[in-house]
Amino acid sequence: MTTPVLGVEPRISPEQSASEHAAARQPYVYRRRNAPEPDWRRFPGWRDVSEAEWRDVQWQRAHCVKTSGQLKDVLGDRVADRFYDDLNRDQVERATMSMLVPPQMINTMMVDPLPSAADSWTDSMYADPVRRYMLPVFSDRLTQWPSHPHATRDSLHEHEMWTAEGLTHRYPTKVLAELLSTCPQYCGHCTRMDLVGNSTPSITKLKFVAKPTDRYDDMIAYLRNSPGVRDVVVSGGDVGNLPWSRLEAFVAELLSIENIRDIRLATKALAALPQHWLQPEVRSGVERLAKTARDRGVSLAIHTHVNTAASVTPLVAEAVRAMLDAGVRDVRNQGVLLNGINASVDALLDLSFALLDDAAIMPYYFYMCDMIPFSEHWRLAVWQAQELQHGIMGYLPGFATPRIVCDVPYVGKRWVHQLADYDHTRGISYWTKNYRTGVELDDPEALRRRYEYYDPIHTLPVEGQDWWREHSGDYLTASAETIAAAAESREASR
Ligand code: SF4
């Protein structure tokens, strides 16, 4: 017990250890989480679902929520109709992604709904961070600036940098191979909304033209003739939707190319549908690939996409463990920084510790949400991202402290403090780069030019907002491109 010094209050209460006292005085207080798998039987529609069914990937895929009616079948009438109306309106007028949410993800929503108030499930649903990006509703979006005037469908210009259909060569030594255009789940903020998923009333999706086998052959041929490329992100879409034999055959081809030293499989399904990665066929296939990779000195890793701590459940940890046991070198997380979902120091640190402690996933990146149509309510300003990066430093081990990055069009990933200049009034940051993307190889200005990125207009001071009002003309409510795509889509459906 601490003895009070004359006239001085004891700084540590009798119940508190010195270390607890010190921890409690920090802006963020670390606590080991150890959260159990949420019980899916709390939802009326899944009251009788057994554990065997829950762990069955076919059951999960067959019971994905694709419509508001199916969601209502799961949640029952404890969620008010105004929520489903709001969801339907968003699908018709705003959504850039169609609805597709596996039960595993629904089960990470409303883990602790308020039990007492009459509207508690409705309020909990509206407030839920997973719901806010997987099932966006119309009232989530901004009314005045729902899209930035510079928002575009392919905001990173990946298609311009295709060297074979679906193979983006943007960085000197790295490529992105989009093997497919579907996922087991569709995220509302998807960067590849131009191509990934089914068309929505607002967005007619592009389609790959060539047959998958021809595309894969073209990609492999390009890589065999590109000795300067050493690193391939195998993505989509989500490789969790590719028949295993096809994915294994493609990765095996990559492993036969001498210059390829890093292969990363990109799959949000590791967290959204861990049942897929726990299948015996997938586990033994990963083991075969990992052995070949190890024998050839190649690093085979999995990159996943988790945005909230609630998504890191024991079943996700089990799937990660299975992948590490199969010989994958590392599992890393590339989350997206989203306003209303994880844009606070506490939320980012809770998520990072959940990844690291509970699931052995390395917190790696948080991307700023890209400038796609109707994403302004999710996006943050660069200065806000800088503050968050500052706020999360010093708590996690250095190797597990995620970098918050801005994917600047025609530049690529930059740490958020790397900007060259910043007009805070108009919300325009200026960035430089030290390499040429595939479309600038003969451009003498590429390395001298400054590239722009735009903060959401609603975060700007009044004079900045006025400037955009004066200069953005007809773009006030949505980008011209989005409007044109919506009109085209409606025309086609008549
Ligand atoms: S999993 Fe990735 S590719 Fe698929 S919808 Fe989500 S963000 Fe887009």
C-alpha cells in the first residue's frame, strides 16, 4: 500500500498495481482480447444451424445474403423495415457493388446488440462497423458530395497498365495478376468496382474478354519474358473463388519462373469465409505449393483484408494456423482505412492487436479508401490519415506497426507523410515518384511531375468547399462518369 506524503494525494490507488496505473494513463490501453466465436444462433434465421453446418463451406456459400429479403430472413423483424428500405434504396441508386455477404461475416455484425430498447437491433445494425462497409445503406452516403469530382471507376488506372488482360504492371519489379473478377463477398468500397462483381443499377461492370486459360497463358508468357519482375500478387477478385486446381496450376507455373521470388495470394475470404481455406483439398494443395516454394527459395505468403477487430474470430485464427502449418511463410493484412468503421486510434490498434495476438496475422498496411464513385462518406483527408499514423506509433512491435498508405493515381503506394506539398484549403496533396509506371516509360517528365490526390470536399474549410462549388460545375452530386454509366445501365435494362 502506498503511504500518502503530507499534503499529496497518493498517485496510485490501493487496488491498482503500478503497471496498471501507468497503462491507464496512456491514450490507448492495451487489453488481451480473447474473444470467442460469436454465436450465430442469436439470429432467428440461424437458430437451428449446427456447428457442422456452420463449418461447411458449401453451407456458407449457399446461405450468403444477396438481397434485403434474405437478410430479413436471418435477422427477423427485430430490425425495422426502414433499415431494409434504406438498404434497397442504396442498391438501386448508389451501390457500386452488388450484395454478397457470407454468414461468417454477418455473424461478426451486432456481436453485442443492445438488449433492452425497442429499436436496439435496428440501431445496432445502423451503427455496426462491419455492416457499414459490407451492407451500405443510402443514408450512410453524403448527400451533397457523394462522389468527389475526380472520382473514377478505375481510380488507379490499372487497366491502362495491363500488359496482358488482367496483368497490371505498375511498379518496376512487381505485377498484379487478376485471375478472376468475382469474390465470395463483395465489399461496398471495392477499389476494383469497375470490374469485380455483378453489375448494379448504377454501374455496368466491365468483363474480361479472353478465356481464363488464354489469359493465364498470356500472363505467364509475359512473366517468362520479364526478368526484371520478381514479385507477383495473385489476386482478382479473390482467389478464394477460384477452383483450387486452377489456382494451384497457375502458382505452380509461377514457381517455375526463375526470376519470381515473391508470390502473394490475395484473399479476403481467409477472414470472411475461413471455411474455404480449412478444406482438406485446399490445405493439402497449399502444402504442395509451399514445399515447392521453400525448395526453390521463393517466399509464398497470403495477404488478407480485415477492417475490424470483430472480424478476427477463432475460426479465422484456425484457418490462418492451417495455412502457416501448411508452410505459407506469412499471413499479412491489408486493411482499408474507412471513416465510421476503423478511423480512430483505438479501432486501428484494437484491430492490429487482434490480428497479431489472436490470429498470427501481421498488420501490414491500411490503405486510404480510393477515389471511386460514391465513396466520400468512407474516405478520409490525408491529414487525418497522418494523425492516425502518428497515433498508432509506439504500441505495437515495430515490425507489426501497420503503415497507412495513400495509393496515388499514376504513382502507387506512398506513406501518408511522404507528400511533397499540400494545399489544405482545396484539399489537394502533391506527390512525386522515383520510378515509371508501365504507361510512362518514354515520358521524360514522369519523374519530375507532381501527382495530385484529393481530400473529401466535406472535410475542407468553407473557402475550400466554395472553390470546388465554383470549379466542379455539374459534378456536385456525382461524377459525370458515374451518371453516364448509370444511364447506360438503365437504358440497357429497358
Ligand atoms: S474482397 Fe477485395 S476484390 Fe473482392 S470486393 Fe472486397 S475489396 Fe473488392
